[in-house]
Amino acid sequence: MRILVVGAGAVGGYFGGRLQEKGVDVTFLVREGRKKQLDQTGLVIDSVHGSVTLTPKLILSGEEADAFDLILLSTKAYHLQGAIDSFQQYVNEKTAILPLLNGISHIEQLAAEFGQERIIGGLCFIETTLDEEGRIIQTSPRHDIVFGELTGEKTERILKIEEAFSGTRSGYRLSDNINQDLWNKYLFITMMSGITTLMRAPIGPIREMPSGRATIEKLSQEIISVMNKIGAPLPEDIAALQLNQIDSLGYAMKSSMQRDMEKQLSVEADHLHGYLLTIARKEQIPVPVLEAVYANLKVYELQLQQGQ
């Protein structure tokens, strides 16, 4: 299986690197600056699960290459269209596309561009970042990728993807119900990022205050009501499951969106919270906490633009 990893950042670089470490045929589609860096240093993974330095195969967008069997895509939502433009020439009728973005709307965008039949559902659970030297620093116990056909079928291609990840130094799971997995994570990410960015605090201080916990529960109820309205495949006890997960987090845990705000980086407000808010307004579902979360993020985006 020939795999093209779009980018060699914290997530794509990690999982692509683990595949290459095993011996899978992996190529990284990178920008000029990242290529120069990787040519000098190699692809460095510094991980609690084992470190490695690799010599990756690299291409720039527009360079000649045959179509790939699998495209592994882990960009931020606001860079999705640019990423699509960069790898479109490497897709043919047999290529599968596995996105690892948070949320749901990117599935629709990719399906509109390439056809629903080419898209595989995917998500990951990992805490990783690039340091100043471009090394991938991975510190979390979980370093898992989850994937599955949107139809739930065990197709030949999904079994080949499972085979590719089998034996790598990363966690993986072939899901029987990737749609439910995607919506469950979407709900959690939207809750966690929404409440921590709104309060400008880690989850611990928020949940230990009665008013903070009440706000978490209200936001959860609002998001679930929107998702239920459009028939999202959520389990009946999803509210309790999500709150239990919130309670299981470390006191100082921050969302990745909150960390991005602290670094004065862009956020995925429209892709995550805005998508649900549009549905709520259309269906006339009252969501005052979600409205506040979204307003907070949009004000931040405006201030970010004005400061640039």
C-alpha cells in the first residue's frame, strides 16, 4: 500500500512516521520550508512510546508522482481547501482518503470534492506538538488512530489499512461504527474546547465550581439537542458518558483550542461550534451557552486579525 501523508506536522508526521518505521511505503507532501528542515534533520519523533529519526520520502505539491492508494489528511479545518488543492493530482478512482480532522463538516466537503465512496471515517486521540526545531514531541499515554468505512462494511481496502497499522508503534482500531465514533468525539471536543476557551481556564477549576459545572452540563445539553435534531448516531446515555469523561480529565487539562488561543493562533470556531449553531438557528433550538462560546471565539478571531 502506497500512502501519501499530507503534511509532516504533529499528527500526520507522527502516524506517518510510525508507518514508515514499520516499513510501509509512505510519502509526505510538504511545503518548501518544511522540506528544507526535514532534509537537514530527518523526521524526528520524540515519544514516550519510543523515539526514532527517519529519512522520509518528500514531495512538493505539483511534483510528478503516481496516484496513491491512501491519502492521510490531518490539517486544520481552515486549511482544508488548500490541502485538497495540494493533493488532488495524486488521487485516482482507487484512492481512499482518510481525514483525521475534528468535527463533521469536512466529511461533506471531501465527499463533494472526491465522491462519498472515496472517503473513510477517521479520528485520533493523541497529544503531540512540533518544537522549534521541527521535532514531533509526543507525550500522551494515548496515541491512537481510529478508522472505518462510513458504511460500516469490512471492505478490502479497510482491511489493508488495518494491516498497514498492525505492528506499528502506535495504537489503532478498526471501528464497526465510525459514524458514532465521529459524533461522540465531535460532541466532546466541542464541549471541552467551548468551556475552556470561554472560561480561559483548565477544566479542573471550571468543573469544581457549582456554576462552572452547571455551565458544562448546560452546554452538553444544548449540543446534544442539536445533534439529536439532525439524527446524529449518539447512544442514549451520551450525556452521562460525556460528563464522566470530563470528570476523568486531569485538573490542569486544557483543550488544544485553548492552547492555540494562548499562542495567538487561529481556531476552528466555524468548523466546530459554528456548524452546530447554524443548525440550531435553522431549527429554532435555543442554545444560549453555545451562542456565548461562539461569540467569544469570533471576538478572539477579530482581535487576532486586527493585531496582525
